[in-house]
Amino acid sequence: MKKVIIDNLGTKIDEALKMLCVPVKMTLGPKGSNIIIDNGIVNPFITNDGVTIAGVISSDDEVLAAIMELAKEASLKTEEMVGDGTTTTLLLLEALYFEGKKLMASNKVRPITIKQALDLSLNEAINKIEAKIVAPSRANMLNIAISAANDQEIGKQVYEAYQKVGSKLAISIKESKTEETQIIYEQGYQIMTNLASYYYLKKAKEISLDNCAVLILARVVEDIAELHQVIEEVIKTKQALLIMADDYSPLVSENIINLNIEYDLNIYLLKNPGYGYEKMAYLEDISLITQSKIINNEKITCKTLGTGNVIINGEYTTFAIAKDINIKKHLENLEANYNLEQDDFLKRRIQMFSHGLVDIFVGGITRTERREKKMRFIDALYALEESKKGIVLGGGVTLFQVSDELPNTIGGKILKTALKVPWYQILLNAGIDSEPKKCELKNRHYTQTFNVNTNKWEDILTTSVLDPASVVIRSLKDAVSIAGMLLTTQALIINEPENKSNL
């Protein structure tokens, strides 16, 4: 590999950031523009999601492409951590970089000094944001969803679903195959359907098994002789039987299907979900629900069977949870033995036992419309989840206020300018002169935000222009992190493939 070292990166970084951030900036706020994306892989689609837009911007210039990938990391980290605020992250990143560069040029400040000063001022800014956090009311939560979706109806639908189940982990958002959006509330314990054969769903899209026998095995079934006793029992009683196992030999699967046909039986072979810890956790939960014994290497007998009401379709298998099962003790045990804060899988298990699940199928006339609406649903859902930790006034007002409260240190000066950029950009995208509004904002002592949709000043009790505080803080953290790295970067090394044409 031949190494190429490129010095004096300043102009290249400027060009890369502008190429990346200009299209993204246009989308900020409720009056922001949409962007059409055609990446040559799927059909062109429309979006205003910052991280999605940034993700498809690239360049044939290897230097620009490398710089853009580094800058994209900021918005990707924001999406990973809080699922929202990616556009603001890129806006702040661009502003922080250019302000830092300007300060380096005018005051001859070393890059590493700028980075250290930014890190110190970041902590000050975060402390000031945290001081403005308030607990959200129900009205606030609804307004948060509406604001994040930038759509009254979508925001309301996501809010109502969220209120029922109380967690984003319990809500699944998918594209519908119809024009109508459907919201389906599921009660029961749900796993992915993985049947041993397509035969089972050949005649019907859904199988409903009432009071069926349930056999749970934590291993592979190699020989149908292992199932001899339970098969004889269901031949006698004509009771439906659901068998769960890691897998089945082709011969076992074929023999069961033949027995179903010959004796008019209803024996269904379902493969266990997950692997390792997750698999055993699923099986333990289903064992409790159906009162079945989990079989490892023990002999399979009728005494190991449980019973349950089960619905199987192409996507999910759902076990009804009877009221007489001691769920409370099971949940207490789960919460006592695992780290609930760090285990999303555990949270989902608890959710299924307590509040149930929601499936949202997003409809639209065209696939482009469905995809764009789906992103709005997702944005609203993530905003609601983060809002539980506290909210602040949105529309860039909180960042603007913090900028005026920072001291005139090196890092403070950079942040003072950069933190005002989101507020200005929202008004710019709405076609509103920002100077008169800036005077009004200060006269109102930052207690209100300007809603560009209603063209009115609104306070935190009534406005839909609200931000989850964690999203604002995360955007700022990620922007400062990458801006600091870019400001201290003086060279780039690219590995070029060797020319093997002469070999």
C-alpha cells in the first residue's frame, strides 16, 4: 500500500463540512425543506432526517470523503444515543469548527489550546442546560411528539400508543402495504415466528390454538421416537400440540407433517427464538406462562407438558398470559437480578408481562410517502422516550440563552456564536427576519419560544416547541467532540492500492 500524506488540510475541511452541512441545514425546524435522496440502490425517497441525508453525501475526492466520514460520526453517535437531534449536531459542528478556526487565525491560538478550552466550556454549557430542565406534563409529552413528528396527527397517534405501553421498546413501527395507518395493540408474550416448515401457514395467514398442549425443549430434536409418548396422547385427545425446540431434523419435520395429515392432528413445530442467554430467558418466561417444564436431556413425557392459548402468524407467535399466573414474583426476580437500565432485552420482557406491545403499520399512497411518514413516527417515538428525563424550551431558545450566559473565555467565545446558529437557522428556513425576533427573545427573558408554525410566542406550558434535554446535551457533546478533532487535525494519510497492472 502506498501512503500519501496531505498537508494544509484547512481548505479541504472547509469544503467537506460545507458539502455535508448545507443540505442538512435546510431541513431544520418545522418549516425546513425536504430532500430527495437517490442512492442508486433503492427507489428515490424524500426525507428531512439529518443523519439519513448526511449518510448518503459523499465525494469522489478521497480527501473530502475521509473528512466527511469523520464529521458524520457526530450525527451517528447522536442517533445511536438518543435517536434524535442529528441535524442540530451537524449545524453545531460546522459552526464550532469555523468559529474555532477564526479564533486561531486572529489570536494565533494553538489548536490544542482551542480544543481544551472547548471541552471546559462544554461542561459549563451542559450545567446551564441542566439547570433549565423541567419535568414534562402530559400536555408537554403530546406537544413533544407533535413537534418531533412535525405533524399533528402522527404526533397524537404516537403519543397515545406510548401512553398505553410507556416504553419505545414496546412499540414496533413498520411500513404498511396499504394506504391506511393501522395501530394494533397486542396483549401477551411475543416472540418471532420461526416454524420448521412453511407448510403450517400454507392454508391460513394466522393459526389460533386454544388450550393447546405446549412442549419446551432447549435442544435439537433428532428422532421422532423421542416424541412418541406425547404424540400418542394428542392422537387420543385430539388436543393441539405446540413443540418448541432449537431445531428439528428434516425427518422429524416430515414425519410430523405426515402424522398431521394422516390422523388429522394439529402438531406445530416452532424453533426457539434467540441464542444463549436470550434463548433461555425466552424459554423461562414461556415456561412460566404455559406451566411447562423446560427439557434438556431428560426423557419427554406427558408430565412435562403445559397448556396455553397461542396465536401464530408469519411474523410473531403470541402467548396469552392468564391472570392466575404469579407474574409479580417473576418480575421482582428479574428486576432484582439484572441491570434494568442497561438491558433493553430485559425491559422488553418486562413490558410484555405488564403493559403489552404496539405494532404501528404506517400507511401511504406511495412507498415514498410511507417511508417519509415512518421516519416521522420514529422521530416522535424517540423524542417521547428521551423526554421522560426532562425537557427544555425548543426552537433553539435554550441554546441561545446558554450562549449569552457563558463567560468570554476562549471556549466560551466559540460556543457563544455557535449555540445561536440553530435558532437563526430555524427562522431562516421559515423565511422570518431574525433580528427583530432576537430583540423580542431577549426582552421576554428567554421564557418563551417563537413557534414558526403559529407565528406566535409561546411558553413552556402551552407550546409544542419543546426539546428533550438529553437530546440537546447529546447534540452539543457530539458536535464539540468532532469539531475539536477537526481543529487539531493538520494532515491526512490515505492508503492507496498498489498498481498491479504490470504483474
